[in-house]
Amino acid sequence: MILVLVGAVLLVAYFALTPLLMLLYSSFSDAPPGTLGNLTVANFARAYLDPEFYPLFWNTIKFAFGSSALSFLLGSFLAWICERTNTPLRGLLTTLVIVLFVVPGILETVAWILLLSPQIGLINLAIRKLVGAPGFSLNVYSLGGMIWAESMNLYPLVFLLMSAAFRSQDVAMEEASLTCGAGNFATLRRITLRLVTPAMLSVMLITFIRAAESFEVPALIGVRAGIFVFTTKIYGALQRLRPHYGIAGAYSLILLLISIVGLFSYFRLTKAAERFATITGKGYRPRRIDLGVWRYVTSASCIFIMGVTAILPLTNLVWSSLTPYMAVPSLEMASLLSLKSYRELFHFPFAQTAFVNSLVLSFASASAVMLLTSVIAWITVKSKIRGRFLLDNLAFLPIAIPGIVLGVSLLVLYLTIPIPIYGSLWILFIAYMTKYLPYGIRTASASMIQIGKELEEASVASGASWLQTFRRILLPLLMPGFVAGWIYIAVVSLRELSTSILLYTQQTIVLSILVFDLWESGLYSSVSALGVLMVFFLMVVTWTARRIGARIGYIE
Amino acid sequence: MEKKRYRSREFPVLTLIALALVLFACNTLWGSGHIDMEGARKEGRATIYSSISLEDLTILSRAFQKKYPWIKVENYRAGKIRLGQRIITEARAGRHQFDLLLSSAFTTLEMKLQKLLVRYESPERSHYRPELKDPEGYWTAAQINTMSASYNTKLVNRDEVPKHWRELLNPRWKGRIAINANRPEWYIGLLQMMGETEARRYMRDLADTKTIPLESATLADELLAAGEYPLYANAAPGNTERIMKKGAPVDWARMNALPTYPILVSVAAHAKSPNIARLMADFLLSEEGQRVLREIPRIPARTGVEPNPSHLTRGLNIFYININAMVGKGDDLEGEFRRTFGLR
């Protein structure tokens, strides 16, 4: 037990501390990472005495809060419907939401420009024609438009994590509430939602920080709208041949601070872990609520939400992959449709290598992160070891490190120390481990909180070792959260670009580099074709996983 | 006595001069294209770092490998900034990974300043205009990129197409011109073409027409085709031609002068395969290499090899940006460009 725990702690420290220390050091230094400089607070002065920073920061707060709130509402509503009600078509809904993840960020953002631009946006053109209101315009180039586009990026994550939480709920408390005369809605509000508080807080924290540091929406929509967020400042400091790592570091520390405060509140609110334990010795079986005729209403609302948030952008993606250039759908364009971009894609150099590398990395990093963070979550939730809050922090804080800073830190480290992994897949694996630890720890921790301590105690009392208990009792009970975290990491790691671009070589090229290269080469149709193939591939994988899950009784 | 004294004084001076001459000869020989083919065979492999797309880079390196099948070439590609950051980080750690650099002036000049490049005067350089090669021999242009305004043919009438940069200030275009924030070379080009004071005033006036800033060349090209705006001020006609070929309703304006920047080829100071690096540089600059480049299609820099289509340069007033005037100013000028157009 001690060996496993110490090993896990050391691994987390190894992954997270290097870039964190480098970030801290460079923010207090006048030299770039990896070189000795003088200690200084000049970076902070330059960053925070800049009057331009504050309006940008305020924009960031509005943007991140809006995106976090909207994606939370949407994702949780869909998750509740899928996991806890007998709404028809809920299986299809789950598959659709998950595949949305894999669409490269650039394409998803461009899709929303093509749907909601006042000039050429399809939704605007359609409404103007159908309703006969020529002046009607939803404007993607606004704060609302940015929040919408970012939420569309984030809500599948909320859906996944909240589904896991709803799946591990005990029906007994809800039944007690219903027996006492509370209605379905009151039970939902006062029992169901309160029990998933840890998961809700985790999701809000992650989505808030993800939105605050997001790049595609601010760059592609925000710049055009004249709404700048403070990642623009970080980007500006790093997008130079002589990057201001120190200033970028000083700005990033604000995200670190938000993360620490967020985590602190999370720990305060979930302090009495046993209050949230729904998986106890009494056995649990989540009950599906029979909505009666209302299930058709929920079904219709889901179809509407999925139609707008998934089918429209996905159709747009397919359309873009078939047209030779970006164009509003029309009969004239329909005659130009072809599969040329798909053919071009197969002739693209290194496409196969990139596909294989990405799959290996995605599978390996998702599995390794979830295993490691499950052990860490046990320490932070179940043990009484001193300093466990710090450990949770350590695993979560890499969320605030900009991708480029992470890339440079790893470059410096593995160019300097005699571990020969520079230029290999290992360095990318370590980068992905570091980058996705925060998502792993939040999912694992929110799930661990739901498990009562008596099951573990029973196992140990029956003579099982800690490792046996962990492997045979805890891990299976953690599965909903584990699988949700695994899926998320496996899929988003296929999209990781900002760190990979500094670390890859011809042999270790990954799909996201390919997407970036196609995009930069102006091959928009081919990027879209690649996006469609990734979606298709993921649909097949999800469908197969669900079939296997159904066979082993994990998924209905 | 007199004679003897003369000799004893002259001897060290003569020795020094002789030594200097030998060193100069070696340096000239080495810097001017001496390639040890036996050495190249022993090296066997080399790495190109580049900011041109991976697909195009691979076409070039495959053509080179077809000529020299015993050489293995590794390609690495990133945008000009990330490319520079990787090279500098590697150099700081004392690990030099690239042999040949094929990138924009931004990266190349910085690498020259950081002493990460070596002089190499390829014999092919005699076919290049003076503006397209470094007088000190550190770089030579392999490709040029012209810049002009592009327009959507459905939204702009033939008689409205601007012919002079000043026409972009016409109130007709207010709020209808896109600017690609990732092409500072255009700003630098106009600064040199018009003179700094006049150009800065022009840029401010242009920004006042409420230009539409965009962070990506691809997005700017594609949204122009889709009809989001009628005019795109700092387009690359080479890219516009590519989408025109696919049938998009776009074309580019034949402006009074087209600011033009090169993609430069240079050899790494710490190349592990210096002979192959020189061989590759020679190939890229040779007529054969330039024809491969032309078919990609990219605009060859070599005099006498016309681009495909030839009207990309023929009969036009090409203004070559003075690269050496940008030394050490790249970041500042880019910042100035972005701020002028309301970007941060």
C-alpha cells in the first residue's frame, strides 16, 4: 500500500512540479525557462500595471462565467434525462454528444461562424427567409456569440461528468423523499442535485478555467468582435521570436490563483465526504424516473437541443468537406460537391503515422491518467493523511499552465537531463499526462466521494490487502467516473496542439499537427474531411464500446 | 646587416599574412559551396526545419531524395514563431537538431543574430536578384510571396477593383475590408514602399475605416470566398489563385506595387550533416529544385523560372522587402502592425 501510494505521489509530483516550478521561476525571472536569470518582480509590474489588462480580465470573467453556466445547464439537463429518466432516444443522444468532442476546435468554431454570421450565417439566412424578417440577425461576433460557441465546445464534458455522477446515485434517498410527499421536481432539486454537489462543483470549476484559457473562440470570433480576453495577452507575450515567458507566467498565475481558490471552496463544501456517499453497504441501483407522457416532451426538447447544438454543426462539417471552398449551401454549390478532399487526405504524407501515434497516445495517456488519479483521489478523499489538499492541488494546477509553456518546460527538461526521450513518443506521453491530470483528478475525486467507506472496510476485514481492495472493490465502483474521465481524455488528447507542436518529430507526428498543417495550408475542405472521419471513427468506437458494455452488463 | 634586420622584421608579418590568406581561402572555399561528397555519404541523413507546410516540404525533400537516394531527410514543420522557439530552446541546451532552415525572414534573421546559422554562398546564387540573397552569405531566397488585395467577384464589380493601395481608403469600403493579423510582412512592405511616416498615416487611416481583423490566413481566404466581406487587403495572390482554381468567386487586384517577401534557405551553424545541408540548399536553389517548387505551386525566387501561373509576377511591379532592414525589429514591427489594426 505504502509503495503504491508513495509511487503515485512521486509520479504526480514529477509530472506536475516541473512545469509548475518552471512557470513560477520564469514569472519571477528575467531569463527564459532553463536559463539562470536575476530574480525580479518586473514581470508582475508589467503585467498588472498595464491598464489594458483589467478590462480584458473583466471580459474573461464574463465570458468564462457565461460559458460555464450555459454549458452546465445544457450538459446537466441532458445528462439527467439520459441517466435518470425513461426518455426515448436517450442512447442516440449519448453517442451524439460524445462524438462532438472530437471535432477539432477550429472547425467547431468556424461552423458557428458559418451558422451565425450576420452576413452569411445559415441560421440567419433561413430565419430571414422563413419568417420574412429581412433585418433579423443573430450575431456570432458578440459576447453572447462567443459564450454560445464556447459552451458548445464545453457542454459534452459537462454531460459526461454529470452522467457519471447521476449513474452512481442511490435511489433510497429519492424514494424516501417521494414517500414523504415531495414531487419529482422537489426531489430533483432537494435530493438528486444536492447529492451530486461534488461533481457539480468539479464541472463548474473545470469549465470556468477551460473557458478562461480557451483560444479558438477568442481568436476566431473575439478578435473580429473586438472583444479581447486575457488569453490574448498571454498569447501576445508568447507569440514572439523572443517570447516574454515571464509576463505570460505572471498572467498565468491568476489562473493558478482562481484554481486554488476554486479547489479550496470545493474542499470546504465537500468536507463531510460521507454526506455524498450514495454507494454504500446497502447496495444501490439508480432508478429511472417514469416521466409518463412528459417523456415525449423531454424527448422533443432533447431532439431540439441536439438538432441545434450537434446536428447543425456536424452537417455543416460534412457539407464543408464536400465543397471545394467555403460556401453557403445552395443548389449552385450542390453541383460542385465531391469527395476530392477525402482523396487528398489519403495522399497526405504521414497521415497513417499520425493516426497510429494519436491512437497510442490517446489510449495510453487516458488509461495512465485515470489509474494514477484514482489512487490520488483515494488519498485525498478517503485517507486522513496530512497535506492531502496540497496533493489534490498539485494534480489540478497544471490546468493553468499555457500549452506553450508546458511544451517549452518539457523541451528544456529533456534536452538537459540525461533521460533519452527527446524526440520520442514518451515526451508527448508525459506532456499529455501532465495536461490531463487535472481532468482525471476532478472526475476521480467526484466519484470517490460517492463511495461509502463500509465496502472498503468489509473487504479489508475479510482479509484482502489494500491493493486487492482497490482493484476489486474501489475501481469497479469508480467505473462510471473512471470511464467518463477516460473517454474525455482519450478524445480531447486527439485534439491537443499547443504542446505537441513543440515536441513532435516526423516519426511522432500526431493528428492535431495534421489538422493544423492542413488548416495552415488553406486546405479547409480537407480539414473538414479529416474532422468528419474522426467523428465517424469515434461513432464506431462508441457504438462498439456500448455494445460491449451492454454485454457485460455495465450499460443497459 | 640592414638586409638581415629587414628579414627578421618581415618574417612574422609575412607569416601572419600567409596564414590569413590560407584562412580566407579556406573560409571562402567552405562558404562558397565546397561540398565534400564523401563526407555527405558518411553523414547519410539530415533534418530540415521549416515553416512552409508539411505537405509542400515533403514534396521538396522527396524530390531531393529522388536525386540522392542514399540520403534520408527528416522534416519538421511549425509556424515561424514556434519554429524559432524550438530552435532557440534546443540551442540553449546545447542540442542542435537541424541542418537546414527553410523559413520566413522573421525566423531566419533571428537565428542569424543568435549565431545559429553559417555562411554558405551556393554556386546557384548567381541566378538570384541582389534583394533575394544576403550580402554576407547567410541566406538566399528559395521562394517569394507577393501580397495584394483580393476580392469576391460576386460582391465587387470589375470597375470597382482597386488598382492603387490608396483606393482602399475610399468610403465605399468602410467596414468591408478584412486584414489578416498574421501577415505583418505586408505592413513592413508598405512601410518600406511608401516611406515610414506616410505609410503609418495610411495604415491609421485604413484602420479608421473599421477594417475586419482576422487571426488566420485560411479563414480570411475562405470567408472571402463565402462572401462574408468583399475585400481582403493583405492577401497572398498565390493562395487566391489556389481557391480560384477550385471555382471560388475570388480574384486578386493588380495593385500599383506588390510588396513581396521571401522564404529563405540557410545552413545551420552546428549542422550534424553540413555537407548534406549544403547539397540540399544547392538543390532547392537550382533550376531543378525551383521547378519542383513551381509545380507545388509556389512562386520560385530564381530569375528565369516563372511561377505557375506566370501572371502571378509577369508585368507586375514587384517590390522586394529589404530583409536586412528588419534585423532585430521583427517583434516590434509585428506588434505595431497588430496595435494599429486594433489587435493586442
